[in-house]
Amino acid sequence: MASLTVSDEQVRANPAKVIQPVWVRIMHWVNALAMILMILSGWQIYNASPLFGFSFPREYTLGGWLGGGLLWHFAAMWLLMINGLAYLITGFATGRFAKKLFPITPAGVLHDVRAALTFKLGHDDLTVYNYVQRLLYAGIIVVGVLIVLTGLGMWKPVQLYYLVALFGDYPTARYVHFFCMAAICAFLVVHVLLALLVPKSLRAMIIGR
Amino acid sequence: MAKRSFLIPGVDKRLLIKDSIKTMPDVTRRRFIAGGASLGALSLLTGCDVVDSSSAEEMLKQVSKFNDAVQAFIFNPDALAPTFPESAITKPFPFNAYYDLDDAPDVDGADWKLEVRGLVDNKKSWTLDELYKLPQVTQITRHICVEGWSAIGSWTGAPLRDFLKLIGADTRAKYVWFQCADKDGYNSPLDMRSALHPQTQMTFKYANEILPRAYGFPMKIRVPTKLGFKNPKYVISMEVTNDYKGGYWEDQGYNSFSGS
């Protein structure tokens, strides 16, 4: 009769494969919250002096008026920056970035884009990112860094003048900040859509497996 | 007077009205948390019940105070705001207030006196002619509005720190508190270190002309290291004080330090 118990050896041989370690999951959801707060309060601030010929609908803004939007923005920025910094440090230190996001080769990206567009891109092994994922995840990290640098520069254009100088001048930093937001929103739409199409990836981001 | 005439040639009326409407606080501004209350997830951050909007408001106020402290900490009294060549000046320089230019304070320069109060040796009031005799400097700097837009302008006046020295102000005090001629009592506190910053100026001229009404005649405090709303116009008095007396916008929720 087969034993119902499992030996230690078997557990070691078949460990439940952790796709997303706990630190990734925590930081992912903290970042999701921080990003949403930053985007909605940022739209409120944008509406006070729009860069383009449109405003964001009031219902999708946070804070009720400019002053409230600013309070949210400058509160949530700490959450975004501290969590983001911890993520970058852990990502590099654990080798996760090196292992999961690199290399990104043009040929690989082209191949996987073609496969994705013809619905032939498989997601059998969630522990390995395809080249489109690698490019998008690495790209969004770069955008995240840019939006924080332009944001800090605009917050402290005298004390952190070199951050503003990095982007040219104050108004340019403002445009870069806006376009980074737009890139993050575009990423968010695709990211959420794909997570819903491949529900096990969403599950992995919640329970790890 | 046939038509309402604007005192400032080059100030675009439509822009001006647009600007002032934008600054008009929303009637719901006191309930600015309403939008946030629905984000129940925020309880993750605070551990408090966010549905009770007053606790979220309290949290935001505390963070804003924390941000005041952070900004004061990283404020370098020797860091200068970038200056620009004359060719970079924004024309026309926008008029900006929470009211129409027609409703801007119309101060009679001959009657006006700058009142000096608080922790100073010499509390004498100053006439405009007396102030005009102070050594003046011209600075071309970027004015950055809390709304996000910015404009480069040329301001001429006496460094505030020279004036504070002249009147024997206690520069260990925490604030210089300015009051303005606006009918609903615009005022704003300036932390002493920013008041003593080399570029902080009692401004009497814009673009080498006597400060026009639109830009704060007879005197504006130009602080290139602060957001625009902390650059009071139509100033009628200054008080050197250790008390935080609040300010027109600060009391409504704009961050009090609001430094650059």
C-alpha cells in the first residue's frame, strides 16, 4: 500500500515552485497602490494648468482640488520612492534583474513580438519571461526612475537643480514627467489585460505559485 | 473712463481671466478627501479607517508637516536659484491671482507705508520714497506656480536680508510674516532662513519699471526659492515672529514650506 505520507526527500525533490517570491509580491502591490495614488493625484495637479488642450475628468482625480491633489501626491511619493528604491536594491542584489530581465536581444524581441501578434506566444513556464515581457518590465523600471527624477527635480528645482538640468529646464522636466505618466498608464492597460488573459500569472503575483 | 482699461500693456485679458478662474478654489475643496475615501486600500498605509475622511485628512496634514521638515532640512541657504539672460524673459509675464485684475488691490503709493512689527529694534514705518533709496539689485529668475506653470521675469529691489539687518530684526526668530492689501487679507509666513536667502528681495520694479498693479504695487516679496503663492504682492506689513501665524493658501492645504 502506498504510503500517504511524503518523505522529506520527496518535498525537497518537488518543492512547490515559487514563481514570485514574497518580496516581489509585497513590493508589486505597494507599488500598484502608490502608482494609482500618484496618477490620480497627478491628474488633479495637471488640471490646474493643463499642458495640452484637455483635462482629466474630475471623477478620475484625487484630492477634490489642487491643494488636496498636491497633499496626496507629496504623501504617496514617499511610498512610491521608498518602495521603488527597495525594489531596485533587492532586484539587483538578489540577481533577479540579471536572471529574469536579461539578456534582451533585438532578435529575441522581434521573434516574440511576432509570436505574440499571431497568438503563438506561450506562457507555459511563468518563471521565464519572454523577450516582450523582459523589454516591457525593464522599460517600465527605466520610466519609473525617470518619472521620479523629473518629479524630484520639479519639487526642488533649486536644491536639486542638477536634476532639472539633466532634462534641460523646468518646463521640459514637466513634459518628461507627463509622458512618463502616459507610458505608465499605457503599460498598466496592457499589463492588467494580459494578467487577466493569463489568470495564473495574477495568481502567482498574489499567492506566489 | 470709457472702457475698463488694464494698467498693464501686454497683459492678455483672456489669459488673465483664464488664469484667475483656474486658481479659483473649488467649492468642494474642504472636502478634498472625498475622492480618497473610496480608496479603502489606504488603510494599508495608515491602519486607520479611511472611510472616516477626517482621519485621512489628518494623515495628509501630518505628512505635509513632515514634508515641511524634510524641505527645511535639505534647504541650502547658499544654493542660488538659476538666473537667466534678458532674452529669456517670458512676455507677457502672466498676471495671476485668485481674482480678476480689476479686483486687485489698488494701492495709493503716496499714502502707503510699510508697517514693521514684532521682534525688531526699529518699528518705524517706511514710506515708498524711503524704501526706494535702499540699494537695489536686479534678478532675472523663474517664477514657478503651484499650478505647475512657470515664467521668467525680471525683478528689482532691495535684498530682504539687508533690510532685516537695517531694522535690527532678530534673525533667530522663526518667521517673517507678511500681510497684504487684498481685501480678504492675503498673508503668508516665510521661514527665516528663506527670508535671509541672498536672492530674497523686497521688489519695487518689474522689468525696470515701477512695479505695476498687476504684479503687486507698491511692493512684492520675490522669493525665487519658493513657489509663487509664497511671493506676496501688495505687501502692507511684515512681522518678525516666532509664532506660526498661517497663511491664505497655507491654511487651505498648500504645503507651508513650498520651497524650491
